[in-house]
Amino acid sequence: MNRRTPGLLAAAILAIAALFPAVAPAATAKKLNGTFLFSPGKFKKGKAGGTYFRMIQPGGTVKRGPFFANPNSRAKDKTYTLLKAGIDGGLWSGRFQDPPDPAFAPNGFALANRIMTPTLFAGIRFSLSTAATDAQSGRKVGVPVIRAKGRKLTGDVRGFTASWNSIWFNQGAPKPAGNLPGRTRKVSGTYDPRTRRYTITWVSQIVGGPFNDFSGYWHLQGKFRPGKYGKAG
Amino acid sequence: MRRTSVLWIRAAGLALVALLVAGAPAHARSNASAAAGFIEDAQNKDGGFGVRKGEPSDPRATLWASVALLAAGKNPRDEFLKNGRSADDYLVDNRSKFTSLGDLGLLALIQTTGRFGPSLYDNPVQRLTGELTRGAVGSDPQGAALAVFGLLAADTASARRTAGSVAETLLDSLTSDNAWGPRGNADSASTALVLQALAATGAAGMGHPAVRSGLAYLQAAQSNDGSITASTRLDKATSGGDVAATAFTLQALRKLGAPMLKTSGGKTVTQGLTQYQQQSSGGLTSKGSIYSPVPPSVIETAQAYPAFNGKTFPLARVASKTGGPDNVKRTGAQGADPSSDRVSAGTADQGVSSTHSEATADPGAFQGATADGSGRRGSGEGSGRSAAQEALQGAGRGAVSGTVVGTGPRLAAKAGASDDGLTNEQRATILLCGGLTLLFALGATLERVRPSPSGAPPLVAAGQSATAAVAPLVRFGGAVSGISTSRAGLGRPPRRRWPLLAMLAVGGALIALPFAVGMFDRAPKGAEMIKAFEPYMQAAKIEDFERHVRDVDEYAQEARGRLPELLAPGAKSPETARRRFDRQHGQVALFTQQWPDVHRTFDDLLGTIRANRENYEAVAALPSFRAFPWFFVIPGGLIVLLAGAGLVLGRSAWIPLRRAAIALGVGLVLAPAVFQMFDRAPKGGRMVTAFETIETRPTVQKIQGDFATITIGQGAIGIDLIPALEARGLSEKEIGRELPATVRLRDRWIPILNDMTPMIGVMSDNVENYRAVAALPDFPLFIWFFVVPGLLVVGLAVLAGTRPLPATAPVRASEPVPT
């Protein structure tokens, strides 16, 4: 063995090692069960933030629209409908937030007030709920599930349903049958485990009813409160 | 008799049957009978009624349900499930629970109206008399009013005196709102009941200041949909109507002979009441609506029923017909419909009709009104108008029209259904089958007089030997039909076999037709579409939509004219004012620019719907689309069987098979006449063609977009225009005076949305269903899909003929058949 041999040997070992990178255990998606508290929707300097909803007209896109303008919106740009949390503080993952019975006033105003405070949309209050049976299709659905993998969020909110003018509109992603029709896009988002701040978005195309082929773009933002349900603290 | 004569007799008989069936009228169930049916269906085995259907019996719910039954001419003692207890039994069992003025009043009303012994119910009239102090009346005017009805129903001198005294006390018990309510807080239900009680006792009429103020209160409580809210203190825009208040208001108006209360938009109280009737069940609840899934309330439905049916308190007495369940058990009486779970004075299918249990006609929610406003009397009322009808005419003379009935949800179980539950096609089917059977027997009997053939083994001998237990019946049937062991057409096979092969082909073609045109998939979609369109094809509904469009149009005109004048004053010209206005109010400008096109779209849409209303009615009255494929498959299968049997059995059984084939062929020929397809099918075809332009995805999307345009324009009223006008110093009153259409659209927007969005939803949801119907063969062709095969089958059966008898001496009937 000469003087170069240890060096060559080390280089060979390194080269071989490089062919087998360390197999660190892959990060698995973790269910986040608790309350996704809503920051109130806001519109400032031409930008929307917090929790809001936009309705995309048939054939439109999230980026360019066209969007349905809600005359009752508090935002300067009426295509944004700003939302406020309901008595539960926001959306629960891991549990249902059933609508009340009755779910509508005789004039069609939605009465659900757990996820969000009922808000005027085209003159009639709409609201949100999640339940074991999807009100629009009658299908059985699971609880809303949000998962975090690192800082990325995914989820399944197939039971997420809007109520307006005595009509139910499923706004889940995927849909109760598990599909992603039309413009429907999966739940995605970001999450900071340290501050617990999150942003979740998805698109859900309306299937059937007077707004058939319109799509709802949902932007939820706020803080996650793990393991806690009930009224916002 | 010649063979051809026999065939003509059969054909004539079938034609007669068809004419009888074709003339049968059809009705739809009215708001009243649907509500009454809901109540009757809600009864439990213990005789009581729950607050909602399926819930355990509740004393108060049973009280109100019993009142409603009496209002419909049904005695609570006669209402019970089989092996169950009656409503009367339940009330007796629970009599100690009724202690309030209102409950005792209702109990007294039931006891006296139903002619029950007072002691059975613990003398409610007597108990009431002791409870009706000044203080009690003043603090519970609603209960006191119900007590008045109970006392008046007792119809004794002392009860009448007490009722009068209570009425006088009520006149002194007005609240600060100049109405009536518990503990000084006025509410609509109390006010309406007190007004009715005052009129019933004669204590006060239309001229009395208290009555006028009470009516003013109810007018103030009337919401945009015509219903009456629970109180004037509630926000009418959000709280919605109250069923009890609305129903009692209707009764009060009738009793007083007062004009109908209407909103500024022309909605009547009756129209308001119908908004809370669930289309599917006929029940009502203040928390529900026509399409709402909220379970209706038995109490509210029972409170609404007398109002729907034109009845006021007290009610006419109704004697028990069955004597109750114990009597029925003793006597073994079954009730009118042995197959039902109910024992009722009428049939279970009738339920509680809107007139009385024996009535077959149901003219609608108001007995005096008609769908065409002709003033034709309701049936079951005899030759003269009843007091209720006279009072009804007084209540809004000219305001109650036939359109009121149509305005509410049409609760027809099926278009073309009668109140006995049988649809036209069911009755037609039953009569047709019965007629065919009779004619078959008639023809066969006539055949008996012909010389019978000899030889050959009998057709039914094997059957007879196998059914020894019913042999006498079979022999009788065989003798009547001509198919007997000694008289069967044995030895007389078809003269020609090829017509039977052709008949096989005809049958096969009939079976194949539904598959070839995709009927099994498309016809049910057509049925769904017909059902979904039903609410929107009513004249009153179309008028509502036309009015909505007019409201928007009038606003658009103000937005181009008066609004710019008011918001851009000082402009040199109207055009300058408009330009300035458009700059400052961009959303409104966008709306007014787009409105003419939107207006045209809606006018075209509503015009097409209106023009095809009759065509829709015709299609809806046809047999259910779901059954259509079977109307071909079943006869086709029978033809194949008959032809095949004729080919195989021939010698053994050709004559009876031939008769059956001819009868079936005649039935097919007559079926279009029986189902009135000659009139209805072309109308259906016209409707399908007309809807081609509106039931398309692009049209629906255009309408959705137009709806967004209207929303923008309307939304600007509240958030932009009114604030701008107020900033210029105009008061609410002045704005209303200057811009009535703008204010009207603001105030009517929610009911407009309530109407429009479901309609857009139905249009959108039925695009595929429409395509399925449009892909079927033209409707008029269906007539010939019956007639042509029918004629072919008859002709081929006749052509097939029978071979002549062998050349032997004729066998006289008295001679034994040689073996």
C-alpha cells in the first residue's frame, strides 16, 4: 500500500456512499384535528385577505374570472364576499358542524351560524355547515379532514356545504362521490407549526341547481387551535 | 249469427267502454284536501296526534286535529286506525290535561260539535264558565276567543250570555297597539281570533272602532308574501309569516265580511298561507315553505285547514257514523275501504275531502271559487249558496278569484288524478280490462250457438283434472267462455299459418320498439322533467314571474329617467343628466345597459312557458312516462305468446287464441282514444318543440348571467342609490313618492329571489332530461305505434281463419259426442 491508497480508499467509500443517500424516514402527513379559526375577511388596497369567498362564473378561472359580483359585499371589489367566523370560531376538522333545524327562515335566509356568521349574498343570507349526509346529494360523507405534511396542507372537505335561499350547494373538495368535477380543485394550503397560522384554499364547482357550473373559490385564513372544539376562546 | 257480426259487437262494446273512460273528469287535490289528508295521516294508534307526524300523541295537537276533522265534516269518534283508538277516545282519556281557556274552549267546541256527552269530557262548557273572569279574559284574549267559540257551539242561553259577556270584556281589553294579545302585548293570532269572536257573538262588526283598529293591526303585520307575521314588532323582511296568525286572519275576514287584506304588491292573505304548505306532504309550518324539507306541524296544519276550506267558528255539528272503534269491533263493520289501515267515514283514499266525505268533486281551497273565476258553485253544496260561501264572497268581493287556488302550490298527487286516488290511466286500464273480459265472454257465449265440432281431445281437460278443487268453477267458466271440453274449437286449426308468423313479427317489433328508441332510459327522465316543471307551468306562477320582470323593468326605466333627474339636478339636458349619473353610479349604468337584452330573454322565456301551458297540461295528463316502455313490451309479449301458441297448439286451441288476439288488437287500436292521445300527443309534441330553445345549456347559462345582471342593478338600490338620494335631502317618504318602482323592487327583492332561483335551478337540472325526451320519437307518432300494430293483429287473426270442419254429420247439442 502506498501513501495514496488511504485517500483513494476514502474517495471510493465516499463515491459509493453517494450512490446510497441516507434514507431518512419520509415525513408523513399528520391529521390536524381541531378548529381552524377564521380571521375576518378584509379588503385593503385592492387586495383581499383573511377568510373570503368568490364565485367564479361558468367557464371562468380563479385568476381571471369572470366572477359574480355580490352587491352586498363589504369589499370595494364586490366579487369578494368577506366572511366572519361563527360561534364555533371557524371550521372544525375531525368533527361535523351540523346545520340547525330548520336550516332556513321562511324567506330563505340561512340560519346556520357555527362555521361562519350568515352573510348577505345577493340580498339573501347564506351560510356554511358540514354534516354526515350531504344535503344536496343525500350521500354519506366523512368529517372534514385537514392534513399537514411539513408546512403543506391537504385535505378532504367533501361535506362542506353552503346554504342560501332554501337551497343547498355542496362546496366540498372532493365532491361527496370523491370526484373533482369541472373546476373543482383539491384542498391545499400552508401551515406554520410554530405560529399555527394557516391558509387553506380550494375550488368547488356547483353541480345542479340555479348556480350550476358556477364555482366557489374558498380562502380560509387564520390560526389553528388543535384538539379544541366549541366556542372560540 | 255470422262471425263478423260477433266481431263488430265486440268492437262496439270496447268503443263504448273507451268513451265512458275518456269522459271521466280529473281533478287535482286542493290546498285544503292536501292539508286535511296530512292531518288524517298523522293519527297514532292511541287515537291521538303528535305535534309532528310520527311523534307521540300530544293533547293540544289532538285538540286542533279534532277541530280540523270536524271542520271537514268528520267526527273524531269515527277517526281511528284499525284496532286502534279514536281521537275521541284520546281526548276523553286526556281530558284532565286541558286546563287553559284556549284548551277548554277547543274541548267544548269538539264536545258540542261532535255531539258527545258533556260528562265524558268533564263538562268543559261548565268549567269554562267558571274560568272566564275579567282578569283571565284580559290576560289571555286568544284563549278567551277560543272559549267564546266553545260556548257558542254549546248553543244554550246561558252559554250564549257568557260568550256575549266575554266579548264585551274583550272590547275593553285593547293593548296600546289597539289590538289584542297576552298581558298587554298585541300579537296577530290573538287579534284575529278576537275579531272572529266579536263577529261571531255580534258584539262588534266592521263599523266598530276596535274592529277597525284590529284590522289595521293585521294589515300592518302583513308581510310581502301576503302572510301575516306573528306581531308588528317583528322585522317583516326577515321573520316571515306565521301560519296560525295568517289562518285566523282569513277566518276573521270572512266572519266580518271584511275586504281581503293585500300587500302593496297585490299578494293576498290566502296566497301568503299557501306559501307555508309543503308541496310533498300538504302539511304546513311557519318554519317551512313549499319546497322546504322542514317537517310540517300537525297543529299549524289543523289551524290552517278551516281557513283553506272557508270555515269559521263555531262549526256545524257532525254526528258520528260508526259509533267508534268499540262499536265497529262489535258489529264487524269494516269501514269504507277494507284494505286501508284506517277506519273512516269515507274511504282511506279520499282522506278528508275539502267538502265532506261523500263529495267526489273538490273545487279548490274556496268552495265558491273556481279555477276560471266563473263563480261556478262547488259541488256537494246543494243548489243554494251556503252561509260560508256568502261570507266568503263578502270577504274581499272581487278579491278572491280562482287564481288564488292556483297561486298556491298545486298539490296534485298526479295530474289527471281524482280525489279517490285513482289516476285516469288506472281507471282506464281497469275499465278496459273489464270491458275486454266482458266482450270476450259475450263473443264466446254467442259462439256457443254454433254447431260444435266433434272429435279431438279437449283443451282444458288436463287443466280440469289437475284443478279438481275448483272444477265446478272451471266448468262454469268453460261453459260461459266456450272453452269447454266438448265445445273447444278442436279440429279447427288456422286455415293459414303465415298470418301467425306475421303476428309473431308484429309482437316482436312492439317488444323491440322501446329498446330501439332508448325508452327505458329516456322515458323516466321525461317523467322527472314533467314533474319538475309542474309548479312553473301554473297560470298564477307565470303571472308572478311576469310581475317580477315588470318590477325590474319599471325600475330600469326609473334608472334611465327619474333617477338621473334627481341625482344629477341642474344638468343642461336629460342626456347630460344621464351621462353624469352613469359616471357616478357605474353599477346601475351597467345594469341599465344590459337590461334591454335581459328583458327580451325573460320575456321570450315566459312567453314560451305561457304559450305552452295547455300543451304541458296535456302531456302531464298522459300515463306516466315511466310506464311507457311497458305499454309496448307487455302487449307485444302477449301477441308473441298468442301467435306462438296458435302455431304450436293450433288444432287444440286456435279459436280461443284467435279471440284473444283479436281482443288484444282491438284494445291496442282503442288505447290512444282511451288515453286521449289524439288530442294530447300532438300538444306534447308542440311543447317539446317549443322548449327546444329554452332547455339548452347555453340558454340556462345566459339566464344565470342575466340573473347576475339583475342582482347588480337591484343591489345598487340599497347600497348606492338610496344613500345618494338621502344625502341630497330626500326622506324615505319622498323617495317612495318619486321612485315607486325603485322602492318596490327593493322591498320585493327577497320574494323575487325566492321565486326566481328555484326556477333557474329547475331549468338547469332538466337540460339532460329534456334532451332525453326530445330524443324520443315525435309524440304524435306514438298514437300509430298502438293503432297500426293493433290493426295488423286484428287483420292477421282474421286472415288466419279456421279450417272447415271435416265432412261429417253435424252434431246436435243434445247428442252425445262420439268417443
